Amino acid sequence: MSTPTRYRILVRETHDGRTSTVMDETATAFIAATANPTPTGELDIALGEGGPRPQINEIADLITSQYPG
């Protein structure tokens, strides 16, 4: 039995007054992270996730294998 699609993930980039779509996907699970520098030079990071925990865990494993610390 498949899990129905529940989320639409849309990421757009705005640069030099032009907007382009970086990602436009539908999925049953997602992990998202954003970062913005603060005036003190630190990063203000926001995280979001959704979907069944086993799928989120699989995404997290893939991310850590692609971006090792």
C-alpha cells in the first residue's frame, strides 16, 4: 500500500531581480533547512519536517551521507 502524496515543496531563488525555481516536488515526506546570516555573523537556522517518521529517517540518512560533518 502506498502512502498518498501530502506535501508540495517549492523552493525559489531570487537573485538580481530575477526569480527561478530551484525545486518543485510533491512528496510523502520532507526535511527542509534554511539559514540566514545575522548582523553578528552567526546563522539563523530554521528546520522543518513532515511525513511518516521512517521516511524522514531515510531522508536524514541520505543527507548525512551526502554532507558528512
